[in-house]
Amino acid sequence: MDERAFATLTGFLEQVPAVRGVNGQDADDDGCWWVKFDIDIGHHLAWQTVQELGHVLNYLSVNDRLPTCFYPVSPPPYMNGGPAEFLSWVIECNDPGFRPGNCAEWLAGRLPRPVGDLAQWDTDDEG
């Protein structure tokens, strides 16, 4: 899988509020893939972004889940520093039939729209 296979997903993620940018992606010979990106934890929508992505990618439906996992990754904090600089997030897929572009379509259909409009993401919930 080459970079073009990831272009739709990475382009979409870069529009999501609080996402600072994609900093890695790869696929193995079996077609399983991952994308790694940073979320600006100081952004006022950071936790809502995590919640929205976690809902769609990890738990959209009890009976019909996507073949994706969304989770944080970090080098050892005691050797590097805090989450503002060293915490990253990964979307991982172990189903070769579910390509990065499919993931982008699922996210686009279920996240606030338009995805880059901060007003669509703001809620009255402050916690």
C-alpha cells in the first residue's frame, strides 16, 4: 500500500479540530495498516475530538463494529516529557478489505459536518 492509499484519510484527519497533523502511516504485506497523528491537547476541542474518533472507530455499534482501533501511544514519559509533546494517537486496522479511504468515508459520515467547522463541534458540555 503506497502513500496514495492513505491520502484521503490523512487529508480528512488534518481537517479535524485539534489534530495537529499526521506523522506516520504504513501497511504490512497482508494489507493491515495504521496511521499515527498528534492531537493538540491544549485545544478546547481536544477531548471532544478524542471522544468522537473513539466512538466511530472503536464502538460505533455493539453488533457491527468497524475493524479499527483508535488509541494513544507514547514513548516512556520519564525519559522524554509530557503529553503535549510526546503523546500521539493511532488508528489501526487489521482487515485488509477495509482500506484507509473506507475509514475516511466512515468518519466523514459520522463526525460533525463540515468537519473543519469548529461551531459544529462545540457543545454546551464543559467537562
